[in-house]
Amino acid sequence: MLEIVPVHLAPIELPLLLVSTPAGFPSPAQDDMEEPIDLGEWLVEHPAASYIMRIEGNSMSGAGIHDRDLIVVSRAKKPRPGHIVVALVHGERTLKRLRRRGDRLWLVAEAEGYPAIIVDEHVEVWGVVVSLARRFA
């Protein structure tokens, strides 16, 4: 189940460091700053056609999307095989990866124990996931 989260896209600018941060070995710190970044603008490319949804469950944990994460879903982007999508299956929302198997499209989980769902007349691919937000603390 996915919960639609109301959002107010007021600009919030945060400083952005000019340097990238390695996730491997430490590197010397630098004080150089780039122009501020507006996270709302960075995460949401098409605000009029986008929604923020909260994830419930772990069927997409293999793709790095976990319970209580927030995703930005764009209805402006055309769904293609390989995209992570929100779909309506018999009127119920679900989050899965769109895959092509042979001449058919399927909705496939990224975790064990979830059956693949064939895209047929009972399935509507509703939007494409374009961003993810997660709090760690």
C-alpha cells in the first residue's frame, strides 16, 4: 500500500559543497561551497505532474526502497521496462519494477516472496518513480 503525502514545494536552499564525498576511503575536507541547492527543485522535475508517496512494506528493498521511505512519482515520464513504477492492480496501488518477459510486461518485486504481476486489462501503470528520500536519524 502506498500513501500519498501532501507536500508544499516552497524553496528551501541548502549549501552544496563543491566536492563530492567518497563513500570509500576518507579524503581531505575542503571548505569550498557551490551555489545553494533547492532540494524540492532537484527532486521534482515536473511539479504539476508529480506526487510524493510514502512506502509501506519492503517488496522493493532490493532496489533500495524501504518501508516509510518517500518517493517522488512522475506522471509526466513515460513508463519503460526497467523503470520502478506505481501501478493500480484491480484498483489497489503497488510499487514494482516494470519488466518485459517475452512479449508481455510484468510488475516484479525486488525482494523474495512476492509474485510477479502480469500487466493486463486490470493493471494501470500510474507513474514512474524519479526520486527517493529517506531519513536516517
